Amino acid sequence: MIEAVFFDLDGTLLDTARDMAGALNRLLVEQGQPPLDYDLIRSEVSHGARAMIHLGFDVEDEDSDRFQQLRQRFLDIYQDNIANETTLFPHMDTILELLETQRIPWGVVTNKPSWLTLPLLEQLLLAKRAATIICADTAGVSKPNAKPVMDACEAVDVDPARAIYVGDDERDVMQPACPALRCVAVISAVVRMWMTGERIWSWILSKNSGTG
């Protein structure tokens, strides 16, 4: 029986790639470098700001002043343009509506910091719909540590064995840390694995009916 569904943010619930790519390419131009192809950037979006800097610049040491300065400037640019082109992935609106109709709480568990996550969800009118929003800084640790998802389960008062977590990155597979939790980690984006919102919903229904 599934009583709660939690989603990763970038690359799963929301297609943030164009705004992330725009921020990186603006930073590259500021630094006197040519912009990168969108498809190249898109493939790294789920790995976050550090991956963006590694992709665009030849700076390996993440503790170096240069890396930290570039990362902060990237985040500043992104924050100012956080919802210009970001949308729900196709069919995700259907999933959320179906969950809400059946009164199955859904939430967001992301490594994105809260000072970026909350404004983004608010601009897309999703913040008040989510039963809980857990970020790396609010949980105190990042995925693949299972604590953020465990915190989400606690927030909605659901046993982890009755929840699922949907993500698009290897960090979203947390079974070794929390064997009871079911993680659906997909390649690139949920929609590419499941094809339609109705198919995801059918899978959830099969779990709740005991046929899946």
C-alpha cells in the first residue's frame, strides 16, 4: 500500500534545464568563454551547481577560491532567473492531480538548497500543494543519505515502507540505507521511463491493490 509519494526536483518533477543552462552560459560569457550546447548542459543538470562549474570551467578543486567564486556567481545568476523557462515535466501535473484526488500526500525531497527550492516552487504555484518540502540544508545532509526522505515520511506521518521516492539520479537510490523505502530511480526523466502520467498512476494503483 502506497500512502505517500516523494519526488526529486531537478530532472524528475521539474524540467529546470533551460534556466540552469541559461545561468551557466551567461557565466561563461562573463568569464570570456563561449557558451555550451544546451543538450550537453542538460545531461548534467540533475547533478547540481557543482557539476555545472565542472562542466564549464577547468577547475577541479572544489575548495579553491576560484571554484567557490564561480559557483556562487552561477547561483546568483540562476536565482535571478529561476523560473523563466522551468516547467513541470509532461504528465507530472496529471500525477499530482491524481495523487491529490486520492488524498495521497506528495512532497519534494531535493539536494537543492531551500533558498532556491522554495521560491521556485512558489513561483510555479506548487509550494502550497506539496505536503512537505525537504532540502539538503533543512535535513542537514544530502542524498544519497536516506535522512531527507525519512524526514519527509515523518512530516506526513507515513511509514517508509508505505512510501515511494521517485528520482532520476543514482543518488536517488537509497535502499542500502533504508531497505524499507521503495525508490524508483529513472534515467534522464521520469516521463522517459513511464511515458505517461496515467502509466505511473496505474503502477501506484497496482501497488495499492496488491497486484503489482
